[in-house]
Amino acid sequence: MEKTFKSPLKHIAFSVFAWLVGLMIFFPIFWMVLTSFKSELDAISMPPMFFDFDWTLANYVEVQARSNYFKFAMNSVVLSVGSTLIGLVFAVTCAWAMAFSPTKRTKNALLWMLSTKMMPPVGVLVPIYLVFRDWGLLDNRFGIMMVLFLMNLPIMVWMLYTYFKEIPKDILEAARMDGATMPKEILFVLLPMAVPGIASTMLLNIILAWNEAFWTLNLTTSDAAPLTAFIASYSSPEGLFWAKLSAASTMAVAPILIIGWFSQKQLVRGLTFGAVK
Amino acid sequence: MGAIRLEKVRKTFGNLDVIPGVDLDINDGEFVVFVGPSGCGKSTLLRLIAGLEDVSGGKILIDGTDVVDASPAKRGLSMVFQSYALYPHMTVYNNIAFGLKMAGESKAVIEEKVRNAADILNLTDYLDRRPGALSGGQRQRVAIGRAIVRNPAAFLFDEPLSNLDASLRVNMRLEITALHQSLKTTMVYVTHDQVEAMTMANKIVVLQAGRVEQVGAPMELYNRPANKFVAGFIGSPKMNFIEGAYAGQRNSHTLGIRPEHIAVSTESGEIAATVKIAEHLGAETYLHVVADDIGPMTVRATGEMPLGEHDRIWLTPDATRLHRFDAHGQAITAP
């Protein structure tokens, strides 16, 4: 990267710009964390207080006392990891077929799968709600897991497809000549070679499922409710409690933020995959 | 045993007839080379035999059994790929052992066979390495090792040397030939390089546009090419093709003269010519000349010839080694 800029001035200008954008993106999260340590009064004071307020953990204690954080967190883990694992089983086989035995219409099928993501989810809220109601899947972990899995499946297939595309077909054919059956070929040859791609696909989907709020809020109430519902419960009709809401939000995003922080490299690779050769 | 017989084997991709129908007999223990220009269907034919592509019609018999519907592994063949196709995440040992593991062999048997193959191929010191840490020649050996341990009915090689540099290619060529001599297993080898074909094969199959142009021993193809295509493809530098009056005088439409079958003299001869370019290789000299009334020709002279541009020379083709072709490019055999 050092060689990209010819003049040092341009380099500095670009760095400043990049930092500005970075700070703008980071600011809401920073503000949320900061607010969670304020009293409700300090939280809404004008002008806003940056560091010169009375730091307090009261909000965390209060939030903990009012609702069972761990129950929601457990649901979040089960839903995001569960939907990703189920998705992986389907996406790997699907992407394997598309990448190594393509037909004339494979590209169309991929685009069609992706196009389902262009529809606003609210468009199918009523039918899905009714189906869930009739099948007794409302506020059910399995039901919401299915929705999250289906919602992210196109992205998983697409990501794995672009990843598998880069694996030479010869190697799979060599495995076939060596007597590997289809499941063994996928398990012993394809998957070990695709570990980085699968890891980034998994991570991205866990994050997407963790943060998914539309379906989780509409289809769950308590038993299957993940952390999104936990946050939402603090924007109540009696009024907004900014500090408590911030404390709840901080606790909700903390686990995924930590995972994301430690797996930055994988995530960036996953997101830019296929964009650069 | 490894006798392979192709009966009217056809392959079409959509509307494209890649292989319109090939009949071929490969005897047990033979080293057969499929040779032809790129896109002639030689690799496709090999993949059909391997089972990596499905035939569109015809039969493939291995030791008398039709294997058209059998999976690649069930055919008992081993293949060495152009790209080596090693498993990058496995050590050399596991690469070689993979096929045996899939076949459910016991650990002791695998160990013995892998060590044995590594010994033959000088890979013993590299068994713990990953393919990424090996040179091109070593990778090729691992690919061959993987093929050997399965004790196949026949080996299939798909342009295995084209990724290697020139000197290594000559070495590997000799190694594969030596391997064939010691194993005596049927080998089917695909290449576009006629030198590899000539040096390695017991039997050469020349292909063009999915059709078999000629099948025969290397020297048979060299001495008695069935048509102009084979004549031009086998031998280097390429055979000279002369049309017009000179060919007509010898009862042919086209007359083929190999560059090495022309005597060169600075004093007298049958055809007068002017040197355009002289390539001096030391052991031999390639002369690219323009012959009077005939046109451009290539001549291969042994030893060093002190000739250069614009020099006048005389050429005398060896009358006993002329190749005559009719208007359709077929060889004329009758005198």
C-alpha cells in the first residue's frame, strides 16, 4: 500500500479522510457505550457531556435486575449459530454443485437467489406470520431459526460459490480418480481447502443473524426472543430511557463486537472476496 | 492386465461434436501416446477413458468389461494431471496414501506401499512436506506416486510435463519411460509435443478434430505417414510440402520432403536455392531457403555449415524418401 501514493501530501490527505470516515462510523457505538455509564439525567443533558459526568454502573445493574440478559443472549447464540450451521450444510452442497458442475443457467439461478434479498421482508410478513401462527411456530426457537437460515442462505451460497470457484477442479477430479465418493470428496478434499472461505462465510452470517431485528421482533416475544428483543424492550411506551437502553444495547452487541474484532482479517477477506484477484 | 478398447466412442458438448466416433485398441502393457494440436480432443478422449466425462455414445472396454457406466474409481485407472492436482492441505505422505485410504486399506499396507512408491520416486525425504514446499519436478513425482500406489490397470497422463521447464522435462520424460519399463503397466499419455510422442511411445495415435488420423509405431508414422496432416505433425522441423510442377513430375499433387532428407551442396544439385536465414545449432544447421521455382523450404544439415543470408546453394532430395500425396492430402502408396 505504501507505494500507492506518489506525493506524501496525498497520502496524508487520504489518511485524514480515512480516519474521519472511521470516526464517523465508530461514533454512534462510542456514544452508546459512553451513555450507558451515565445517569438518565446526564444522558439527555444539553450540551452533551463527554467525560465530565458521574460514571455509574447503575444502568447495568438495573437492566440485569429488570430482565434476564443471559436468557436473551443464549437465544441469540442458539439462533445465530444454529441458523448458520444449518445454512452451511445446504450452502456448501449447493455451491459445490454450482461451482464444479455448472450449467448454462447456473449464473441465472445464483442471481435469482440473490434477487430474493431485494424484496423488503415486510412484504411477506403477513403470510409468514400466519403460517407461523397456524403451525405454532410463533416465539419458537426452531421457527425463527428457519427464517434466519433461509434469509441468509442466498448470501452463504453466493459467498461459498465465489470461494469454491477459485479451487482448481483438477484436485476434485483427482480425488474422484482416487476413489473418493461424493461426500468424502466434499469432506476430505473440498472443505479443508476452503476453510478460510467457510470461516468468513460463517462469521458474516453469525453477525447478520445476531443483528437481525425485523423477524426476531415480529415473530418472538419471550421464549425465543434474542438480544434484539431485549434492546427493544427498553424503548417503552412510558418513555425512552436512554441510559438503560444504551446499557442494554452495549451488552447486546458486546459479544459479537469481540468476535468481530478478533476475526477482522477473515471478515475483510470474506467481504471483498472475488472483488480483487 | 490393462487392455483398453474403444468402440465408436462419441462425445458431444451441446451441438458440438468433439469426438465423432473413435475406434482404438490399446494392448496390455503398451505405452500409447495421443498426440495432436490443441483442441483436437485428445484430452477429452483421455477423460472419457478415465470416466471424468460421460460418453455420448459407444463403448469403453477395460479388459473386456464395458466401463461406460462405471465411476472413475471403479475403472481401476490412475491419472496424472497437467496441474499435478495435489491436495494442498495434505503432506506428501497423505497425498500418496489418499487413494489407499479411500479403498479402505489397513494402515500397515498403506505405510508399506507409500514407502515403496516414495523409494522408487526419490521422495522419501519429502514425505512430511506439503506440496507447496516442493519444486515442480517433485510435485510431478508425488502425482505419479499417487498413481502408482493404487496399482492400476493403466496409467493416464494428461500433458504431465507441460508445466515443467525444458531441462526438467527431458529428465521426467526419461523417468516416466524408465517407470514404464519397470512396471510394464499400460500407459496412455496425452501430449501436444511430437518429441514426447516419438521418444516415449510404443504406439502413437495422431488426432485431429476428434478423429484418429493414424495409429502406429513412432517410426512407422515417421516413415509412412498416412496423410499430409500426420506427415506435417510428426518430425521437426516440419516436412516441406511442395505443390505444382515439381510435384507433378513425380506423379503427385503434393510432394513431401523432410528437411533432414535433403543434401546440401554449394556447387551442384537438383534444386537451386537462396539462403534466407541460417540457424546454427552446432551439431546441425537449419537452413530456411527460397528454392527457385518452388518457394520457401527448410533444410536440416548435419554439422556446421558456413552459410548465411543470400548465399546460393543446391539441394538434392533423397529420391527414396519422398512422400507423395494426392489432392485430398492422402498418401499415395503405389509406385
